[in-house]
Amino acid sequence: MFDADSVRQNRMTKSATNAEVESVIKDWLRTASDRSGGRRQREAANRPSVAALDDDSDDEAAGTVAVD
């Protein structure tokens, strides 16, 4: 799952067990959904607003939709 030799090259993690390293990696990946920030805002900006969808249906129900 991970390269233990790469982890052992760091002097701070030289004595860490495989289980400890794996636990830290799992925690990091579990909480990595929005590391750089703004993901939820970007998704919301790309979704059509509920108000815009409601406005179209209200016009149609009221009979005020322009017909070409």
C-alpha cells in the first residue's frame, strides 16, 4: 500500500512502525476530500439555483410564458 523505504528516509519517521505509518496515511486520505479548499463552493456555483428552476415553472403555471 505504501513505500516503507521512502517513509524511513525521513529522520522523524525512521522509527515509526508500519502500522503507525499506515494509520496516518489512512487518516490523511480520509480527510483529503477538500485539501485545497473551495471544492464545495465550486460545485455549488456550477449547479443551477433552485430559485431559477422555480421561476420557470411559476411562469408556465401562470400562463405567462412567451410563445414564439
